[in-house]
Amino acid sequence: MAILTAALWFRRKPDQPPVSDALQRIESQMREFEAQRQHMMGGLEQQISSLSRETVALSQALRAPNARGRWGELTLRRVAELGGMVPYCDFFEQESSERMRPDMIVRLPGGRTLAVDAKVPLSAYLEAEAATDEASKKAALDRHAQQLSRHVMQLSGREYWSQFQPAPEMVVLFLAGDHFLSAALERDPELLERALARKVLLATPVTLISVLKGVSYGWKQERLAQNADELRKIAAEFHDRIRVFADSYAESGRQLAKAVDAYNRSAGSWEARLLPSLRRMKELGAGGASEIPEPPRIDAPVRDPQSLGGQDRPS
């Protein structure tokens, strides 16, 4: 380094700073970069530590049945919002673990209803996620599948479809995450078929949104059909009102024609009977200086309005 510095010293131009100064500046900048890196790494480690603590706290909180139930209810409500079905869904707040009513009732077209119950089987699933070896993880996932199977059995025994009539003979067991169902089916592939045999439909947010979207489309068609019936009623009523108005309009035309005819007769009487006498009186010096105006005749006929069939009414 000393030889290189000396060589660069002799090769530098007189107006250039020494190479040692440049090397010192580079070394100073490298120290600043290292200090900034250490500061950033310290902040990142602190954030990771904080996130880890929050994750642990969330995991512990979700182990409580009440917290899991509340999370499932909130997720279910959000799914109903995404499906555009909130106006047609009735939500029931959880009061006790022994309650005999679902978390949500979906009102279907035709007066039918569909019961939805939210479940969040998390304890065994969290144990599987925290497992350090493959055997422990598989054992925990087996317990997770068994928990979900027990939920199916319990929900089937409640027979919600018999409490809310008319209703399809099926109840929806809603899982707040798709991974809960996939993890259970990985260890128990026949779980879905057994649930359907017991009139329980296992649904995740994705599948339930699809179902609610279909129901929402059915409601739109129902409203269109109702609007079409209402429109037909309004059209029939409007037709009757037009007919009454047309009769009155035609009658006013006939009365106007009579008035025109009476006017023309009076104008003819003026010309034939009154006007000659007035002219004679003027000739004898009994009239005024100004001429008496003659009333004009009205020759335009009064036209009757056409009927609905397109034919003119008879005069």
C-alpha cells in the first residue's frame, strides 16, 4: 500500500490532492455506511422481536374459545358483505356455548332460509404449526381433523333446517380460513363426503362468497320479476286512465263542434236578417258614421280524436 501510495503521489498532478486524503475520505464514508447498517439492523431486529411477541400474543388470544368465536363471526359478516348479501342476512351474536341457533340466517328467494354456523378449530392447528418435527405435526393435524369432524357431528345433530321453515335440509359450517379445511382434508380425505351425508356443507370464505353471490343473483332476478308484474299493473291502470281521458277529450270536441255550428248559424242569421235592416236604417240617415263589422264564419271542422284501434270516431 505504501509503494502504491508513493507511486500515485509521484504520478499525480501538482493541483491534485494527495491520494492518502482520498483514501481517508473513502474510509470515513465506509465507517458511516457501517454505522448506518448497524442502526438499521438494530431497528429491524427490534421490529422482528415486536412482531414475534404480537404473533405469540395473537396465537394465545385465539386459543380462547370466545376470541375464536368472535373472530369467526366477524369473518362471516365480512364474507356476507363481499357477497352483497348483508340486506338478506340476519346475524345472531353469540351468547353462550350451549346456544341452539346459528350465527347467520340467509334469506333465499321464495321465502326459504339457510342456516350458517361459524367454527374456528384452532388449538390443534396451532400446535401443528408450532411443531418442530414431522411426527408431532402429523399428530396435531390428525387432532385438528378430528376436531372438525366433531363439529360436523354436533352441527348435524342440531338440525337447524327443522327450526327455520321452509329451509333446505342442509346447514353450512363456515371455517374462517381455507387452510383450516385443507389441513383437515389432508389427514382425513373423506371428511367432506361424511359431512355432506350428514347434511352439513363445509364452506371456507372463498366457497361461501361464491354461494352468496349466486343467492344475490337470484334475488336480483326475483326483484326483476316483481318489477315486471308491477309494471304490467301500472300499464293496465294507465290504459284505463287514457281511455277515460280520451272519452272526455272526444266529448269536449263534440261540444266545441256544436258551439262552432251555433256560431255559424248566428253569423248566417246576422247576414240574412240583421244586416239588411241595419243598411236600410243607415241609408235613411238613422245610422252612425262607422261601419258595423260582420262576424266571420268558421269553416274549419272540429276533428275527433282517433280511437285506440286507429279509426276516427263517427261525427
